[in-house]
Amino acid sequence: MRIIFFVVSLLAAAFLPGLALAQSAIDQPLNAKAPYALLIDEKSGKILFERDADVPISPASMSKLMVHAIVFDMLKSGQLAEDTKFQASRDLPKRVAALGPKAAQMNIRAREQVSVLDLLKGSIILSANDANILLAEGIDQRQAVFVSRMNSKAEELGLKTARFANVTGFDDPDEKISVRDLAKLAEYIINEHPEYFPLYAQREFTWNKLKQFNRNPLLSDYRGADGLKTGQTAESGYSLVGTAQREGRRLVLVIAGLPTEADRKAEAAKMLDWGLSRYRTVQVYQTGDKVGEARVWGGNRDFVDLVTRDSFQVTLTPEERATAEVKLTYQGPLLAPVTAGTVVGKVRVTVEGKTIAELPVMTSTSVEPVNSMWEKAWDSAKIMIFGG
């Protein structure tokens, strides 16, 4: 058997008429105010907007994403368990208080034992500095050792501008990262640790009877928002690594250097609105639509129709629709008997060679084997000669 494929331009398909967009709505430029910004379509990797995206900046609490990534890695590999408990040092509350009256914390008490999962919730939902410190010291005893681990992970991920100096994100001349590298870090968490990504959408967390709320301004009223991390210090201004997903497309946003909390929320919503407005959903196939046919050897019919198992939609920009292709691939030829409803391949939509959506295809009907020995022999000979 060999893989057989067919390709057709998405624009050539019959379902596209009537889907033209008002270009005036699509082509409006983005009036962004953030000094540092990046907006990416996560599925295709296309950069929709950027401004000084490679300039190293102070990340503030956005750097906590690296702590999360490391802990997620250790949970995935079995080096840690969610119920692993770390004991806070006697002076942890005093050290966190010394960071300043506005320093976020989850209210961990001296000598208290806290599980890894609860520490992650504190760090992710509340941006709790005591949670990050206890994670670092629980894993590596000393924060400096864990910081080295953070820098090694940054190098592993190819974050060219990333340099970490602490586990809290407090301003330090040696702690810098670009918004592009922050976006890469966010995408790593989204794609490599989907089981923990939903933590970023949780709205509140209570520890030691202190109920606190997620600081991400998008979670309260922006449809589709589900992460990731805010940041704010005197040097960095108000910043955000955010993400939202609608109709199967996810955008990742990083903005930094805004003067107020209100500016951060308004800028994030505006940029996501602009990015998401560029996409429209295209109905590619309905359930049971024929997408091709497959050669059948040794059967009472030579071909069987291949149909979609489910309905199939993709969300594309006008530019993507101009270059998108639909590719049908299956293992062929099929050998009788063939049972109706057998998944034998898939149909994919690709943009510039990158798959952005795919759907299984199956046989529409059954094909019974032929009874005649001569017909079987003839089909076998054709397979040997023509290879299907």
C-alpha cells in the first residue's frame, strides 16, 4: 500500500461563493498604543501585528510563566506530583512582606506545607510571590539554583533575549525578555501542557480563608479569553501576556509598557478585536460529503466513495483563503472486503504548507470481495504490476 493524495485550491471549491468580506472592515490599520506589542495567530504562526517585539524589557510577573513551564515539565516527566508538598521556611512571610505592601501573595504561613498544585494555583491565578519562592526553594533549595534552571530552559526553548534574575519578576537590571520571547513561552505552555493550561482561566483562589481574584482583565468580560499572565512594576508599566480563542482560532497577545491598568485592559481588548475581525469561518464540508474516491482491489466494484465523518469548518483570513489548499490523503489501494464507515484517511486544509485543520474521511459503502478465483488473480496481478 502507498499513501495517495489529491490537492485542490480552497478558492476553487464550490462552497466559497458568497463568502467575500467587506475589505474596508478587514484592512483597517491597528492604532496600537502599547510601546511593545506582538499579536500572533497561534495555529498558523502568522504575526498579525508587532512593535519593538525584539527589544528586551523588564517582564515583571510575566516572568512567572517560566516558573510554571518548568514545574509543568517536572509534573509531566514524573519528577514531581501534584500532591507533593513543600514546607515554607520560618521567614517566608517576612521575606514576601519585604517585597512591598502591594506584592501579591497567597497568604502562606511560616512552616506551612503546601502542595505543588496549590502553589501553581497561587502563582497562576493570584501572581503570588510566596508561591513562586516556595516552588523554587522546594525544588532546588535555593532560589539562585532555580533561576539557573530558568535560564537553561530559556536557552532550550530558543528564547534569545531571555535572562532571568529572580523567581518573582521584580525589577532587576539583569532580568530582561522581549515580548516575542514571552509569546513563545506562552505558546509552549499552551501546546505542551494542555492539561494545566485551564488553570490560567480560573477566576479566583482561596487559601487560608483569604479569597482573591485573577488579575487578568480579559477574563471578566472578553469572550474567549482564557489566559495567561499579567505584570506590573514601576519599570515595566502595565503588561499582559493574553490569549483568546474563537471559532477554532487562537490569538496570543503580548503588550507591555502601558501607563495604567485601564489602558492595559482597553489595549488588550482592542488588539484582540482587531485580530479576530480578520477571520471568517468557511464551511468546507458537511457531514457525509464526498471528498474523493478510492481504488478497491479484489472487490465487486472498482471504487468506493470517501466521505467526511463530520462537518468541517475552518476560520481563515482573506490572505489565507487565497493560498489555502484542501488535501485528501489515504492509504491505498483498499483491499476487499471494505466495510462502510471505515476511516481510511483524512482531509486537511493547509496554508503555505502548514496544516491548520484536518478531518477524518471514511468509506461510504461496503465492498464485498469477488468470488471468482480468476478475478482475484487478475486484481493481484494488477497490484503487482501497477502498485495500486
